[in-house]
Amino acid sequence: MISEILWLSSGIPALLKAICSWWLDVGRSMNLVQWQPALMQQPTIRYRLEEVFDGLSQEEQLTLSEWQRLFAASQFLPERTAAEQRAEEGALAHYEQANLFLLNRLREKGIFVRETAVFTLGSTLLASFLDETEGRGLGKIWMNEQTGDIYQGQRRIEKLTPLEKGVLHYMLKFPRAQHTKTDLMANAWPEDVVKEEITDGSLYRIISSVRKKEI
């Protein structure tokens, strides 16, 4: 029973508490194979799953969504040629290697487990929830180094003002740094703008506008 609860929750505190509460009420009278479908029907469990996902940073959500898409595509299909199967598996392996820092951060939060070199979702409930909400994340935000265009997944982010584009370029160049107001003004604002005239309000409006165009 304990191992099943850990498999369902991956030890994530909010999920673990909700599952134990459900088990005390009704779960102990049910067969183990009935637990997962029954839990997925519980509003409290779904709320906790939503809470776990929403508690991730946007960068973590996008990384998780893109991994989920590539993982699903890498699963064996009889109609594929061997070369096609290797290509899908290679795309997943390349993505994991390129995003190892973020995937390990998600592992530390209980989202992933990693045995040998393989990442898998730690909670079977979370895996089912993500399958149901596939496409919720639009993909990782990245910049085409040749054109300077900014994309989210395969979608180019349109109608960015020069200032919005400058802010995104700088933040994508240093994705894991904590950016101060001074950093953004020095690196994203045009040189002909008097920096002393930039208020917290104007900075907030630019960041808010960028976020709306990203998602």
C-alpha cells in the first residue's frame, strides 16, 4: 500500500496528503488497481495536480510540456521504420541533454525520477493529468540566432516592439540569471533613452506586455 501511494504521488507533499486522506475515507475498501482511475475523478486530487503544475515556473512548465511531447513521440510504434524510431528517440535524448539543468531541477521537486540515464514522470497521477492537458504549454521560448526572431515552440512571437524584443533578447541570453531593473535598463533599453526617466511602472508595463505575447 505504501509503495502504491508513493508511486501515485512521487512523494510530492500536497499529493501525498490528499491521497492519504482519500484512502482513509474510501480507498482502503478498494482494490489497488481501482485507485488511480478513482483518484483521477476526485476534485480534491485534480485541484492538487493543478496546484503542482501551476507551482512550477513558466520555464519549468514549458520544459515539462516539451519533454512530454517528445517522450510520447518516442514510444514504439509498429508502423515506423527502424530509422524513424531512432530519430524520435534521438530527438528526446538530445532534448534531455540540452535541458539537463531544468530536468534535474524538476527531479528535485519530485516531478521526475531518473534511473540510470532515463527520465520518467515520478507520479502516475501527474502523468495522467498531463496527458489530459497535453498542449497546455506551447513549447520552449528560444531565439533564432541568425534572424533574431523569437519563438515559443514552433510559433514565432509576432508584433514585438523593439523594446520588447530587446528585453527578450537579453533575458534569453542569460536565462538563469536574476535580472535587476538596472540590468534591463542598461542592456535592453535604447541608448538614446535617458535611463533616469524610466519608472518602475514603465518597466512593469513592458514586462507585462512581453508575458502576454509569450503565452
